[in-house]
Amino acid sequence: MDIVGIDAVHSRKDLIRMLHENPSKECEELVNRLKNQPSLSRGCDLKDIFRFLVNIDLPGEEALLHWENILEHKRDMSESLMRDVGLRVAIFDYFLNITKLIKNPKVIEQDVFVSVLESAFKDPLTGLFNRRYLDIYLEKQIQEAHKHNTNLSLLFFDVDNFKKYNDTFGHQEGDNALKKIGSVLRMNVRGKDMIMRYAGEEFVMVMRETQKSAAIELGKRLKDKIERFCRSQLMLFSNQTGLTVSGGVATFPEDGIAAKELIKRSDMALYVAKRGGKNQIRQYLVEKRESTRRNLEVPILYSYSQGGETIEMFGIVKNICSHGVLFESTKEPPFGRDVELNIDSFEKKSLVSAIGRVVRKSRVMSKDKVEVAIAFTKIKKRAKS
């Protein structure tokens, strides 16, 4: 089965519904309906029809060319057989016998196909999307966040004391607990968030356009809802306590610009929450800032590559620590971009020469300046005390 973008599941389900409504509908009318339905504008087009009906992935212009040939092939077949052969027969014959792009096809009912398609991305116990879907979805959302210069936060949940619960009350009751916790999460997420079962008693939430502080607050609210639900609806241990959850948060781009980085660092924050007593939400950034920030007001020269050119700018440092620097500038480098930094004292003695990554930007009130936070990735010379 091909996996062609995160909207593939939803696009195919829409196509199935439309084809079920009138299986004999003329192909021209079907395409017009696809184009005229706003709800399908994100993915349902000629490429989706070919992906769904014959499992072939074609570029847009090539798909359009094949479509025109299929319309002509359908007319020829209908004239030869003196009956309307229908859209799917014409497409099937075209790709099998004319272009030979499919060689060993298998006929399967649409309902069976969509069931197989959904099962590949759904967790059978909770009904949530699974880790396989997370891998695709997170990559897509990181691309969107990078494109639009927005934040994206990842919240990694783990059910506290689940092994003890399983051993005490049995696997069936354990499965029931996971199913109900998954329902609580699903019913309390915002419209722009996505919750998935990662593995075992672990869940992951992807929060689009969400800064770390907002992700932490949302995580705390969900944690409290789950605790209240478990105490009132699930079995309790002998000390009259129920299941709870711990969580860790990591945010794009300040904690990582790749999916694996965000998953790893939210999991690291989760470990800190577990080690700190469970039933709490912790953030990755707090755990790595072990050194004290030093307030400064010294010049900084930074440069980065853009469009094959090197852009050089000046700014004024506000504070610095061993992990990064915060400065003001009249220009703003892109999110996630690697920059080269040189921070000098007024006596022209170099304090820091480093390479870092842009992890946060915010407009300074009543000033034509932007505040830029850089996380060091390589320090060439340590700051003087």
C-alpha cells in the first residue's frame, strides 16, 4: 500500500463515499464535483483518483495528460461495445492494456480496501491514530511550521503505575483503562491538535501553532482531567489512588527541527517528570538550562546563508548562558536557521564565537526591532566569567 501524504486517508475516504453515492456517475461530472467541493480542496483531485482506483502516483501535469487520454479511451470503448463502459473500467483498461503501468492487478471491494487502509494507521484498542501515522503527520506539520515560521509542540504522555494496575486487576481491565484514557484525551483536544497512541501506555499529542508555555498549560489541564476520570471511573489501588499520567514537552524549533529530535527530547522531559515523582508535566528546555543567565549589553555580529548569499547583521545582546544567547536586532533570521555568532565586549575582547540555531523570535513592543533567541550548537570560545 502506498503512503502519499497525510491527506491520503481522508481523500480516499471522500472518494469512496462519492463513488458509493452513484457508481455509474460520468467521469466528467465526478471531476467537476471534486473541484467544486471546498471540503475536498486539500487533496481530492485527479492524482487522488488514480491513487485510489489503480494505486498509481502521478505528478499533476502527467495526471492531467493521462486523464485526457482516458476520456478519449472511454469514448472509444463505449462506441466499440455500444454501451457506457464507465469510469473505472476505462481507467483500469487504459493503465493495464494501453500504458501498461499496472501489470498484475487485484480486484477488491472499496469497503474492504478502506478498512485495510484505515487499519494501517489506526490503533485497534483505542481507535486513535498509531505511531505509523505519527511519523507521517509530524513530518508534514514540521514542514508547515518551518514554512510559516510558527511553533509546533509535542507532548509525550505516559500512564503512571500502569504495570502495577495490569498486574493487580488483569490485562482486560488494563486494556479497558487505556481505551478510556484514550477517549478522555480525544474528547479534550483542541481542533488543531492530534492525539495518537505511540506504544503500550504511551500517547503523543502534536500541537500545531503552539508555543511551549501554552503546551505546558494544556498538558497540565489534560493531566488533571485524566486523574479525576481515573479516580471516579476506574478501579483504585488499595491506598485509594488511581492511575495518573506524566508528560514531557518539546517544541519546534527551539528543541529540534526534525521529528526524531522532538520525539527524543519530549521523551527525555517525560523521564524527568517520572523521576520527579510522576503525575506532572515537564518541559525539555528547563532541564537543559542548568547554568545561570548573565545579563549583558554588548554588540553581536551574526551571519547566515540565504539563497546562496551570506547575510551579515548586527545586534545587541540582552543575556547569555552556556546554552544560548538572547539579542535584539533590526532584522530577523528564519526559524531553525543555523547562524554564526561573534559576541564582543566594548573593549573589543571576544567573549564568544559560536554557531547556533534560531529557536525563538518575538517583536519588541514599540520598537522596530525583533528579539532573537539562539541555542548554541558549537562554541568556539567560552564566555569569560
